[in-house]
Amino acid sequence: MRIVVQKFGGTSLGTAELRREAMQRVWEAVDQGFSPVVVVSAMGRQGDPYATDTLLELMREVNPQAQGANVDLLLSCGEIIAASLFAEGLRALGLAATALTGWQCGITTDDVPLGARVLRVHAERLWDVLRQGRIPVVAGFQGVTEQGVVTTLGRGGSDTTAAVLGVVLKAERVEIYTDVDGIKTADPRLVPDAPTLQVMSYREVMELAHMGAKVLHPRAAEIAMEEGIPMQVRAVQHSTGGTWIGHGVKARAAKGGEQVSDRVVTGIAHLGGRAQVKVGGAEDFHASGLAAKVFQVLAEAQVSVDLINLAVDSIVFVIDEAKVGPARQALDALGLDVQINTGFAKVSVVGAGMHGVPGVMARVVNCLTAENIPIYQTSDSHANISCLVLEEHTPRAVQALYREFHLDSI
């Protein structure tokens, strides 16, 4: 049985016309001899009646502090509605299809609210549906704990569902359908002519996603990478094209032998809504043990930190602006000097080819300096260099770096 997992995002299911296009992609897979397994997100964007953000807003109207199992249960409904409608749409086209929830597919998770992680999958029900010659249409983004509590997998969780099922079912590939024709070298809203990357490594995709690109969830790429399952990101309106993702050999094989270019920088990503936190008030954060306490209280307050600079007499890091309140409350309890400034964005250049290449940081700094864009903080890894800039400078920073690394010619 040749299995392909096809995941359709909420924006690619937002209208009846788009849903018909999505169903056509399933029909094409069947026509090519595949047994498709479909994974769907909740339909549309915030404001549409069944979108995840719409359901969350509805819950917040009832109780602004709502959290935990009740929220997870409500949010899981959007995907169930989408799966039911999509399965019936396929049946109307003459394709046998069965809608399934995440827990009916045997997806067992931990109990973390609004961001559970998959522990295991018992796929017997899925295999039964496939052996009957039917197409499983799975509600993405959801699972169940061992105690029977419904959970959701966090933002982009349907990508994770698709990747997990691709691994468990040993699929030939996982297709991610969205409203763009693949992964771009920069955000097309800021750089309208940014070209589509034909082939990428898992590592490059994960870095871009972690740095703010929203085409594919980084956890999905990580899961697929562990088992070497090729992925493809493509537009729901097109039968061809898109971006292939895999290890070097697998990606080239998926593209019919096309070679991956030896590029230093693959793309530019950005993430807005950042706040910079500066903590002082201690002569020696290391000797006093206060450094560990700072990060411990932030972890207990569910505040994730980024771009960390740890010195003897100060700690500087970046958080999501939405977490400023909990962060300040947690840090104030330590009696330290805390300064928090908002209105920042993180802009990153990403590329697996930059490791060991001298001069990339110099090009980034010179480029932004030439545009009179101040850099407030930096960090780097083997595959990315990130700069903290004022959020109002984000478009110019992205466009300048795009030109600096000639990303229009990829």
C-alpha cells in the first residue's frame, strides 16, 4: 500500500471553492495509485465561525482566564467539523471516506494544556479504514491523554499530526497544502517577488520556522527528519510545484535528481511582538545563584526566553510581549532591578551553509547599519544569525538582507 499523507491548512479550506480544490488534490493522489490519509485544520481564519481563534475568543468572552481541559475540548471542535465536512465532500465525488478524530486514530499525548506533545500512536483504526479501501480524514491538532482527556497540540499542531501519521504509517511523503506555492526566501508580504525554494533541508526549514516563518511547524519537520520522510509544501490550487524538504539525498530523489545549490543563506525570517528584558541588581549573578533563579521563576511562569546574554552583573533576554505581565510578576518577587521594553522584532538570516563560513555576521551588521537600523541584541547558531531590531524597522531590515544575500536569484 503506497500511502501519502495530505494535510490541508485552515486557509486552504476557508471557502467552498478552496475545499473543492483540496478534494481534487486527494482525487489526483488516488488516480496516481496512492492511498491518501487526509489531515485537516479548522476552516478559515479568526472571524470565520469555526476557526480556532474564533472559538478561543468565544471562550474568553465567557471567562477571560479560561484554561486547561475545557479550552482544549472546545478548540478540538473546529478540526472535527472540518474533517466531517471534508469526508462528506469526498463521498459526494464518489470516493469512500471516513472522518476520524485524533483520539479515534489512537494519538496519545501528555497532559500539557494547549500544547500537548504526542507520546505514541495506536494506528489500528487507521489501518482498518485503509484496508477497507476508504480514505481516512483525520481531525488534526488533537489527541487524548491516557486518562481520556482531550488535548490540543498547540499552534501549527495539524502539521505535527500529519508528520506523526506519516512516520507511523511509513508514508512515501507528507504533503502540506497552504495558501502559498511553497516556502519563500522571505515573507511575500514584505518582499512580493521573493522566489519559491524548490528544495530545502529539514534543518533549514526548522530554523526558518523557529525564527518566525509560518509555512510549516518546526516540530513537524523534526518528526519527519527523524525517520527521513520527505515532505512537500505546496499551494492547494496547483497540482505541481512547491518546496521539497528532506535530507540531501532524499530531497534530490524526490525532485527527480535536481541538485541542491551550495547557498550560504537560504531565507530571511522575522518574528514581531518581542520584548527585551534587562535584569540587574546583583554584583555577581553566577556566584549568588541568582542567574539560575531568574530562569527558574520564568519557567514556572511559563515564560519562554530567547536571545540570552548572561554577564556577571546583568542578564538580558527577549520574550513574547504577551508574557510581559507574568514575567514582571515573577522577576519582581526576586527583588532585582527589572527593565522591560516592548516594540521589538527578531529578524534572522537562515541557512545550513553558513556554518564555518567567515564574514556572514559582518555582512549582516554592515547591511543593517547602512540602512540606519540599530541592532539591540544578536544571537547565532550553526544555521542562523538573529538580530533584535525595532518592530517598525522590520520591513526595511528584511528587504535589505534579502538584497544583501541575493535571495532573488535562488
